[in-house]
Amino acid sequence: MSTTTATREQWSGPLGFILAAAGSAVGLGNIWKFPYIVGENGGGAFVIVYLLCIAVIGAPVMMCEFALGRHTQRNPVGAFKALSPKSSILAHLVGLGVLLSGIFLLLFRCWGWGALLIGLGLLIIRHGWVLVGVMGVVAGFTILAFYSVVAGWTLGYVWKAISGQLAFTEVAAAKTHFGHFIQNPAWALGCHFTFMLLCVLIVYRGITAGIERWSKILMPLLVLIILALIIRSLTLPNAMVGVRFYLTPDFSKINTDSVLIALGQAFFSLSLGMGAMMTYGSYLDRKANLFTSTLSVVGLDTLIALIAGLAIFPAVFAQGFNPDAGPGLVFQVLPTVFNQIPLGAFWAFLFFVLLLIAALTSGISLLEVATAYFVDERGWPRRRAVVVVGGAIFILGSLCAISVSDWARLEWIHTGLVQIFGTTKASFFDTIDNLSSNWFLPLGGLFISLFTGWIWGTKYALDEIRHGSSNFGDVHLISLIAGLKDDPSHNASVHVVTLASLWGIFIRFISPVAVLIAFLHTIGWLG
Ligand code: PFF
């Protein structure tokens, strides 16, 4: 139980909180992933689908996380502990289902999976909803482990841009260079270590002096850099070909897959499903308006994702290159593109600093989740918690860093996993990435909305949200849109559609069903 509630630190004001939460949301997912998946999945048509996912699922779930965090003033484990009923039929049913599946698998001699599911089933029956919080804390570890490796590459490339090592004339050379770089343990581990050290140093200082202070410096800087890059990119000859590739709507590319990609991306990009927003919400006071905060964070995250594409594609097409996916685009194509424009090293430097800032403000939020758990639930001093958690993540991340291309360097773990689970296709890096992004976050999002909608109850959640934003609960939606919200006759307490009633419907029905479908599809059980 918490020993720290009385002295819990708080954000100094709404701006600090919004910038910190937007810092968590705006990350590698916005800058190196979003533009590319838009370009590949139907441009403007995909953007429409993404915006729908954000409005119908992302924003409502974010409000749940803020409300759960602020109401309980705890980390995700503490939050679920504080609000969980003594015994929950739903949790027992899920636990029993998992347990029986484990037994079933044992009958088929799948020893590893069978034992895993039996253990998990027993844990669910014993701890119920609290396990959702535990999964969030674990996700904080695993996501930061691989995230910090990629952020480390960015840091390495900032240095390479400064020292003029990125002057490639063709993509093939940039590719070889990148391959050597990530395979070199000294570079990969050194950069991963430095990035983790930066995260630790910021989180070590606490909420206001650490996370808030740095978010207030880094987020405006991020916006300035991205604007400078957009202006540079759009003023290159032929830039419009890139804009067209990026945004021309192609509805023929919209199918179930692209809708699911949009949903997964919405969760990852908004940092939802693992309690990062819950933890940040736990440092808020009752005066803060959770509704407008949600709108600001979601708006900033979406805007930056959208404009990141305008910084990247016009430049790529103007220089006659083809866009590539993920790491290929950012670490191989872009340095070659920059090398062909005047002052290329400077623009490459700015771009990698942009990525680094985006990664850093997300990294600190991931580290804060596990830190808050040890501080609240175990009574550790913050400084000890940060150093121990940061050290553990560094070790896990190091395994990711050295297994990035294949298992060759981690043969002992590989052999062990094959013995237990039968087969492992992807590298350790990809396995950790897949586990966190495709399993932990959607499952977390599903259970957070189910918990708020059906266990804690939308009524109590709304009571929490109402503090600081009475409009949200009480204003007739149609009157609000019509500009009549202050007219007394439009606020009568009859059955009307309010923002809150829409939110309740989203949380109880739409979000859980949509996330469940997406999850089953991603893990291959559907479609
Ligand atoms: N939102 C971050 C991104 O788009 O890169 C990633 C992330 C950060 C996910 C924090 C989850 C989280 F808790």
C-alpha cells in the first residue's frame, strides 16, 4: 500500500502536464512509422480511418487512463488495487479459461505454453484486475528495452551527422554503413547505454524538476525543428510529388488490414494500454480539466504525426529516391537524400536531433511507469527505483541490441526458448517488440476500457472527470455544437446526448469490441 500518497508530487500546472503527456505520445511512432504507413496504406484515405480510430477509441481510452490515475493517485498496479472489487466474476472466468487452455495444451505435450498458461490462469484467478496494472508495468520494461536501442541508433546518427560520416552518394552505401553500425556491439550498446542514462537522469529529478522541466524545453524545440524541416523539404524542386504520394486518398487500399493497422498505431502512438497516461494522470490535481487535456494531447500527437510526413516525403521524392519502410527510410534513405541538398549535414543533424527528442520524452514516460510502481507499492525512494529499473531495462535492451539481426549472438537463449516453446521465428529484438506492441498494449487497452465501463463504472469515472470539466458531463452535445450551450433550456436534465454519454457508450461497448477484434486479428486467430 502506498506510503507516499500524502507527499505525492504534482505537475506545476496544466501546461506542464499537457506537454509531458504529449511528449510521451509524440515519439518514434509518429516520425518514423506513421508517415510511412500512411504512404503505403492509401494516403489521405488512411488518415481518415486513423482519425476515426483516434476519436472513437484513442481519446475515450486516454480519458479513462487519466481518470483512473488522478482518482487513485497511484501507479497502474496501485490504481487497479484501489478500485478492484474483492472478487470479480469476469476475472475468474478469464482466469479459468486461460487455465483450462493451459491444461488442454499439456495434453498435446506443448509443455512450455501449457505451463505458462496454467501459471497465468492461476495468477488471474488470484489477483484479478490488478494483473492489468502489472502487465502495464512489465510493458514499460519491455517497450523501453527495444525503444531505447532504436533511440540509441538515433543518438549515434546525431554524432555521425556532426562528424560528417553520413555523406553517402547512394542508398546501398548507407545500408552497408547502417548494417555495420548496428552490428557493432560497442556502438550499439554504448548508444543504448547513453540514451538510458539520459532517461534515468531526467526521471531521477522527479516530476516537476525532471519530467516537466525537460518536457517544457524539449517539446517546443521539437515543434521548431519539425517546422524548419518541413519548410526545407517543401521548398525543394519537385516536392509536390512527395506530398501527392503521402496524401492523395486511395480508398481502394482501405481494407480490414489497414483499419487494424490504424487502430494498433493509434494505441502505440497515444501511449495507451500500459498505464503511462494513468501514471502521468496520478500527478494531477482535481482542478485540471481532463477533457480538454485529452483533446490537447491527442491533437498534438496527431498533428505532429501528420506533419512529419511533410518533412520526409517531399525531400525523398524531390531527390528521386523511393521511400523505404521504418529503419530503412530513416537511417538509410534519408541520410542519402540530405547529402544531396545544400548544407545536407546540418539538415541530417537536425532530423536526428528531432528523432532523439521525440524518443527521449517518450522514454522517460516509459521509465516513470515502473519507477512509480516501486515508489508507491514497495516504498522505495525514487532515486533507488529509477537507478534499479533503468539498470534492469538496460540489460534487457542490451539483449535486444545484440540480437537485432538474428539469434547468432544469443544462441543460449534461443536454444532454451526452442526447447520450451517449440519454435521461435523472430530475433529477440522482434520478439520483445511484437510481445509489447501487439499483445500488451491492445490487451491493456481492452481491459482498461472494460474495467472503467463495467467494474469501476462510467458513473464513478465521470464523477472524477467532472472535477475541473463540468461541461463534459453536463452539456447537451447538440447544443454545444450549435453554440447554444449557455442557453438554460438546452441544459435541462432530460435524457439528452452529452459528451459524457457518448464517451460511456464508446468505453463500454465500442472500444472493447474493436480492440478485441483487432487483437484477435493481429495474433492470427481471426481472418
Ligand atoms: N507513443 C510513443 C511513440 O509513438 O513512439 C511510444 C510509447 C511511449 C508507447 C510510451 C507507450 C508508452 F507508454
